[in-house]
Amino acid sequence: MSSPDLELIHLVKRYGSTMAVDRIDLKIEGGRYCCLLGPSGCGKTTTLRMIAGHEAVSAGDVLLGPRNITDLPAAERGTAMMFQSYALFPHLSALDNVAFSLKMRGVATPVRHARAMELLERVSLGALAARKPAELSGGQQQRVALARALINEPKVLLLDEPLSALDPFLRIRMRAELKEWQKKLSMTFVHVTHSQEEAMALADLVVVMNAARIEQQGTPHEIFNAPRTEFVARFIGGHNVIPGAGGGLAAVRTDRTRLSRARLAAAANVLPATVRGVEYQGTHVLVSLASDAVAELSVMLPEAAFAAEPWQPGDSACAHWAANDIHPLAA
């Protein structure tokens, strides 16, 4: 059976005089992986908690399919939450952690243990069912948390920065596992993160939030290649924000910005600059520049191109780009 759509309509959350979420509208099609992306304090976690029923809604509605779940208790919404800390009970085994919510509902021990073991097997942890959280790795704990979230067969899984506590290597591995599980389950995932890389790697739908509002939403490709505002271009990274015609702004990707030693004629797509720093990033080298016209300017050069013609701090340069690589930004 297909997953129902999740829809937020004019959703508002106030804390006294502080507006944490300001009349946002968002429709997430069933079965999609949505990442709410933004800096701390932008409203993304508050939005997730309102969907979950852990925060009361000040105004607006939360719909899951045809049901208005705005005022329903968390347990009756058809959603489940995976917390940042995983929130596993340290004194319980993996099996009993997964089965805990069924125990609270009065399900008999053999029945709940059979269901919990089935889910642990699905996340490849059946052999470790008797272990307590302290005896499991970070990645294994995450899979226990995932199995526990799935035991009540939710329609939507809500994930609150689930990878932030992991080391970088494990974070990449678990990122792939989450994406794989989302596809296998054909379930809607709504995942809060402040990591641009994480959102781009995981999401079908990226929702960039800023100052309690949705700044832009779209596929990762759309967000990266066509940022709508200066905030999105800067927050997503990989873009230079430059002055446009009539005092407006435009964005040019750093990998499509070129660097020349020759003094090019002054033009709208040419900026004289001085090399400020060089940062080796493996397949590419990031050359940061100082320019009178732009506060932040950088060029991403392929490693081979940099090796053939190295740049050093203090070198004079001209940054330039093709006209069709310029993307105008909304005011």
C-alpha cells in the first residue's frame, strides 16, 4: 500500500513573542525522503516536533493523507520519531528496547518479542538481540533505534539529526543505510539536518529553512543549480554571490568560476582579485580570493589543473565566468 502524503498548511509555532515557525506550507508526497535543512534556530526541529505531536501547534494544520492529525496524541498520529541520541534504555537489551512500546500497550511477551526479533533481523542485528546499548557500536545502536521506530508500523518516520553523533566514516556508511531502508520500506522519511552534504546525499526533496520560514524547496539538483536567494546560495555552499545588474545579485558555482593570470578587460563577468589561500581537497583544490567587489570569492579547480599551474597566496588573478553560468537571485 502506498504511503499517504504529509501536508503542512499555514503551520505556526510561537513561544511567547518569539515566532519559531512562521506560516509554512509544505506537501511531502508519500514515499519520499525529505530533508529539512537549515542553520540552528531556523525552525526545522520545531517543525518536526509539531509533526510528531511533541509540540503543540499555535496555528495551522498537519494532515497525513485524509486525516487531520494536528491535535492527536503522538501515539495516534501514524508517525514515529528517531531521536538524535537514539534514546535507548541502557538497562534493556536490544530486543526489549525494540519491543518496549508493545509492552506498554499490553502485548504479550512472546508476541512482542517475536515482532521485535523480526525487525532486528531486518536490520541485520538478530544475532545481537541480547546485547545492551553499551555493548553495541554507534551504527548498531542506530539500527536498534530504527527497528524500535518501525515496530508500530508508522506511515511516516521522523528523524532528528540521527547522524550527528557518529564519526565521519560511520556517518557516510549509515547515510547509505538510511537511504536503502527508506527505499525498501517505501515509507516517507522526514529528516532534520544542518548538514548540506547529508541533505544532498539523502533527500528526494530538500526544504531549506531560514528565520522560521521555508526559503526554498526542491530536488537536490534544483537547490544546488538554481538557488533562489542569496541565503540559499551561501548556505548550500559551492557558489559565489556577485553583484548583478541594477544592484541585484547573482550566483555562479565555484567550479564554474575560472581563474586567469592574464589581466582581462573589465567586464560584468570579470573580477580582479588576489589569491588569499589554497586548500587541497583531494580531487579538487579550493582557491580563495580577495576582491574589492565581493566579500567572499573562491574557485574550485580540478587537482590536475592546479598541479599543472599552481597558485600561491599573493598571486594576482582574474576570476571570470561564462554568461550562461550566471544564475540571478531573488531580492
